[in-house]
Amino acid sequence: MILSTNAIMSKKTTIIFIIVVILFSFILRVWQLNKPSLWIDEGFTINASLTIIEKGVPVLDSGLPYKNGVFYNYLVAGLIKIKDFDPFSPWQARLPSVFFGVLSVLVVYFLSKHLFNKNVGLVSSVIMAFSYWEIAWSRQARGYVALQFFLLLSFYFLWKWLEKKDFKFLVFFFLSLFFSFLSHHLAVVFIPGFILIALLFPKKRISFRQWIIFFSIFAISLFLFRYMASIPKIDFYNYFPHYNRFIKNELWIFFLGTLGGLFLGIFDKKKYTAVSLFLIAISSYFFIAGFINVIHYRYLFPIFPFVIILSCYFIVRFFQIIQNILRIKNPLFSFIPSIVLIVFLSFPHLNFIPKENYLLEYGSPQPNFKEAYLFIKENRKTEDMIISPYTHLSKIYLNDEGFWLPTSLSGRKEEVEGRTINGRDYYTNAPIVSNDKELLEIINSKSGYIIIDQMAKNRINKTVSLINSHEKVEIIYKSEAPKMGNIWVYKF
């Protein structure tokens, strides 16, 4: 059985410990939050939030709605409305992520404590607080951390409902799942895991009426997903090799910890607890790697807390077994070695010193758009045009969307076609530079700036080569950074 360790710390000491962890997690997440440049996806959030302020709803200048991250977008809109927004110091847009990132640390503590014991809760909260990946995404103006927070709440309330058979927990589960969808439509991949956990939960005596409500929740969730994601069909893409490589290179210690936690968990009295954490992780991973048509390693991010909890349980349980074998009664024997070992093993993944910039994973490039647009703003003449693959960033930084140089973010041709609405950009209604001939006509007859980052260069390399070779065009700004972070500003 699982050893009880609730006496390891007094209630007062535990509260102080958690407060210190939360304080450090907040400092790491909020430190110089205004300094890093906006990157492409953050621009989508802010662009939608600005339209909410202007129109009351997230309807873009193209006349079409922006459906993703509705809840987060409204939060950002509210903060921007309170204090004038400066795109060169965009702390308001990122503050909700800080808030949800810190709250996620707290939820992980209470969830781990409820599922296992206080030791697991304390150790898991430490890893969450200092995880580089968690800190990095808690500083972005995107809804991934809000999604993670609400999914953790969903798991907690689902578990409480299955334990207590109390209808109010089912209501809380529905509300948490609803807000997870409003944070990001990726929430849909967690539905199979939640269903499996409920169906396989031992000793369940839940009324037929509550089961009907439970499955109705998922029917509504699927409807929300269909509406918000606008996905016409579902195909099997088999991106497992790519995601498996990412896990092997970046998260291998947590992968092994998850397997270890599952192995030890099946021998415990509460063996279904470890199995449930594994189910939610593996089922969502299966649908992300198998059925989502793009490779975004950040899509694994909402799974990460469940992996952390199971990994920390493995380490804590391992030392508890040794403690039982040696018949040592002092609970510190299992707690101190547990936290030392898990920090040691995961040390490359942790960050203890506040810093300004955090690199996101490959596929989430972070060029210094801030400095590039600041350079243009300080040197631009009234007649100068702006041409960019990211017109939403031009609109945010310069209040001028300019012209759209069509570039696929995913590398798929159909993405550009889907983003083109009546010959204009879906996000800003900016006119499109439809081909190289039209681009040359603009360069020859007008003056202005062209902004190209490394991803755009990779996607439209022939067009970029044409720009580089034109006698009227010169590079006037360049910034280099890892993971496709290079950016160039051309003057013509």
C-alpha cells in the first residue's frame, strides 16, 4: 500500500514551503515579461484581442471570426483596455499565462497530494515551478498554459466525481472542460482519456442520470471542437517518429519516470491512480501524434504535468519501499532523497535563475520582430510600404498591416489557399502580393521595407533569392538567433 507521509511536515511548515515554491514560480515567470519580442503566434492572440476591444467580438478585419483561444483572447483584451497597449512592451498580453502557470503549480500540488500523498505533491510542485518548459510557455501570450490549468482541474473534478458520486463535481468537471476548450481546441484530444478513466474506474456506483449527463458533456465538447477547430475531416498522419524523437531528445527522463510510476503503481492499493495518469497521457499523445495534421511539439505541453506527477510518484514510491524494507520510521528518509534525486535527474530541464528570454522548442521560432519593427518605425517615411509574411505583426507594431507576402506556417500549400480570403489575408484583410512578378513591380515602382525571417526564407526561398538579387534592394537590419530565429529587414 502507499505509505502515508502527511506527518513529514506540520501544516504550517507545509504552507510556508508551498508559498516559497509559488513565490519563486511567479518570479521566474514574470521576470522582465515586457522585454522579449512578440513572435508569430503571440501576434495572432493580440490581433484577435484588439478586434475584441474594437468590435466586442473576435471578428477579424477580413470579416471572419478568430475561434481559437477565445477565453484567453478576452482576458488579454480586458487587460489591454485597462492600460494602453505598447507592442514593444507587451506584458499585459502575457500576464494571464503567468497567472495560469503559477496556479498550475498549486493545482499539481493538491492533485498529487490527493492522488498519492503529500510527498508526491511537494516534489511535483517543485518540478512544475522550476521546469524550463513550464516557465517558457507561462511567459507567452498564448492559451496553452490556460488549457493546461483547466485540464488539470478537469482531471481533479472527474476524479472527485468518480470517488464521491456527487453531482456538483460533475458540474465542476464540465465547467473546467468547457474553459479548456475556450482556451485551446486541443482539449479535444483529452476526451478519450477522460472517458476511459470513467469507464474503467473501480467500484463506481453512479446513477444512470449522471452517466447520461457525463456523455452529454462529451457530445457538447465534440460540437465545440468541430465549430472552433473548423476541421473538415480527420485523417491518420502518423507523426509518431517526429514526436518520439522530441521525447527522446528533450523529455526522456520523464518518459522513463512515467513508465516507472506505472510499473510501481500497479502494485499499490491505489493502482488505478497511476494507471489513470498514464491513460490520460498516452491517449492524448496518441491523438496528437496520429491525427493532428501539423507537427507542433508544444501540443505535448498540456500532457506534461501528468507526466511530472507520475514520474515524481515513481521516485517517491521507490524510496518509500526502501524505507519500509529498512523499517525506518522517519518520513524525511524518503522525502529528502526523493526531491534531491528528481532534481538531479531532471536538472537539465530545470531553471532556477530568472532570465529575459526562453527558447521555445523547434517549430516555435522567435525572431526579434520587436527590434526589426522598431528600426522600421524610426526610419520609415510616410510613402514607404510594408511587405511581410506576417501582416498581423505589421498591424500590431506599426498600425499598418501593409501587404501580405504569402507564406505557409506549416509548409503546406493548402494553408496559404485557406488563409486567402477574396485575394486578401484572413488575419488583417491586407492585400496579397500574389506572385514574384507583382513583387518586382512593387519594388521597381515604390519604396518601402520587406521583412523576412528564417522560416519565411525556408518556405519561399525562391522569392527571397529574387529579393536578395535585386539591385534596388539592400539589407539594412539583421538579427541572428537559434532555432529559426534569424530575421532580415530589406529596404527598396
